[in-house]
Amino acid sequence: MAGSTIDHLVALGVFIGAMLLFISLFNQTLQTAILYQEHRQLATKCSDMLDNILLNPGYPQNWGMTNSTPTSFGLQDPEFTEYRLSPYSLMRLQSATGTPIVYPKTGLTYSNVSSGFGNFLFVPYTLAIDYVTATKLLGINNTYGFQLTISPIVTVQITETQATNPLTLNVHAFGSGFPLSNATLSYCFLKVVPKGQGNSPFYESTFGTTYTDDGGSSVLTFSGVAQTDSYVLIVYAHMSGLTGIGYKERIMSDKRYVIPLIDSFQDRRVLLAHSYDVHYYGPPESAVFFNATFVILSQDFTLREMPLENSTGKTGKVNYGAGQPYSTLTIPTYNPGILVITYESNNEYGVVLMPWGLSSLAFSITFGGQSSGMEWVATDTRQVVVNGIAYQVKLAMWSYQGQQVIA
């Protein structure tokens, strides 16, 4: 009798253990299935959200050309359909990666979308659209988070292979793992011409067209350029609907220079600041004399100049310290282009560039929050065109309602 009771107790224990194990496995399987459905739903939401951003200009439709905050968020160019984005709406996105700067003379903080020294785009926070505002306009605040990365597809690399007699530069154009063979190259070469200390430097411009070889490379030569001359070369490469941009500068002064700051999109106004008011490098503290011009890309992919207020461009000087005013200029058009500023300070010369329209210098931008610590992040991509320049847009999206599988 006792043995039979023990057998029943052992069997009952085994049965209860098996049931608990089955319930645990079933619960884990059920959680995995629920989690799979949530991930699938998030992936669908990510794809829909990306199309909503790229196929919708927002409201007002031309908000990228104004100083007002939109009431609906979208990046599509209102003059086009499909995946064509506004270069001005992209300019107004607050960068999630660049280190912001503060300009004491305006008392404003500026979003930094620059791509290295000499290639600047600073937009005041008062005009930039921040991440929190975007999530509210999209109706996903406190529910979903996202990060939008916009980067060019075509890369144009420029390397100086000979400094003088003649100046020789190698241009290499390539896409995602393939060269742009037999692509057309349209270029603008500006050489700074010294006018003596304390004067705005002149510049000499050369425009031309050439082609890449089977490996996507081409060699450009320019005579009359000394080893101490400052210059900038801007190259557009285009083939079969793909267009990319590259640029190369040689400068003598990277301490005292001009910093362009967007002041008004609506009025197309740009402030020109002395670098020492933003980054103080110590003596010597001298004025910076500048000469500015505006270059646009025409429909036949050739570069041409547009005067700023007069036929020779905007000239002047900026100085460092309290009581020294900044200079201002007005971009002459809403057509995307490049503001080119040659400068002189203490007999040292250089060139800085600022895009008018994000795509004019093929700038990349990352906009949005950070996904670190999130349980799951869905991603999706699209190929888009921004004023003729090929870009890839990647959206990373996550949910604040994520769950973990309990083992």
C-alpha cells in the first residue's frame, strides 16, 4: 500500500513538473509570437512613415523657404511629385550629430550641418525644426521614435597630385561600389588673387566640362597656380540620371576666416562673422577681408556665376570683438547654389563655401533621436532626388512600447 502511494505521488510530481514545463514553453512561444507581430507592425509603420515624410511637402508647402514653423511635417519638393525632396526643407532640419555653435553678437545657437573646415552650413535654432516638433507634427510623440539619415549616393573625390606647374588634380567619381565610367564632369575652379594686406582678395574663375575614363577618373590641370595660392575646385559628376558633387580647397589660413550664418530663409539673408567671435585662436587678432560670389548649376549641368548686388560680388571686412559689426549679404535667388567666399587676413588667404539648398554641396544630414537602449529598431530606405542630386534616405524607427521575451 505504501509503495503504491509513493508511486502515485511520484507520478503526480512528474505530471505537475511536465505541466509547468509545458506552460513555460507555451508562454515563451506565445510571447515570441506577440513580439514577432509587434516587430512586423513596427516595420510596416516605419515604411508608411518614411513614405509619409518623403511624399508629402508639409504645410505650408513652401515652409522650407520661410521662417515659420510648419503645421504639417514633410520633405517633398512642392514643385514635383514622387521621391523629390526640397533642398530648403532639408536645410531647416536640426542636425543630430554636428556640434552646435554660439555666436555672441546675435545671442543665438546654430545647428551645425557642416562637412569639415571650409564647408559650412549653420542654421539658428530659432529657424531649425527640432526632433520634438517633428514627432508632434507627425503624431507619434511619446509613442514612436525615429532617426532620419539623408546621404548622397554618388561620391566625387578630388586629390591634389601636383601642387604647381601645372596644378594637377585627380577626380574620381563612384557610386555604391561601382565607378561612374564615362560620366560628364562639370567644374568651377576659383583661384584667390591677392590684392595686398588689408584688401578684399580678387578671384579668377575657370569653368569647363570633361569626362571620366572607364575607371571613373579624370585628371584636371590648371596653369598659373603657385604652391602658395589658395583655390577651390567644385565638380559635378552626372551620368544616366545619377549626379554627385565633390570639392577641394587649398587654404593658407584656417584660424582667421569668414563664417557664414543663415539669418533668414524668407529674406535669403546671410550673416558673415569673424571666426574669432566663434572660435578664439589667440594672436594675431586682425580683420578678415572677403569677396563673395554665388554659383548655380544650370539645367545643362554647367556652373555659372550670379552677381551679389553688383557685377563683382559682395566685398567687405569683418572684425573681432565687441562693437565690431558683422556683415550681411542677400542671396539673389531661390535657385539652389553655392555661396563662395574668398578671404584675406594678415596676408593669409583661403576660401569657404556655403550651400544654398542642402544638395548644392551634397551635404549629408542626420535628424532625429537616438535608438540606444531600444529593444527593436526597424529600418527602411528610399532612393530620392534633391535638386537633381541622387540621395539615399534611411529611416530608423522604434517603439516606446517594446517588450522582451521572458525565458
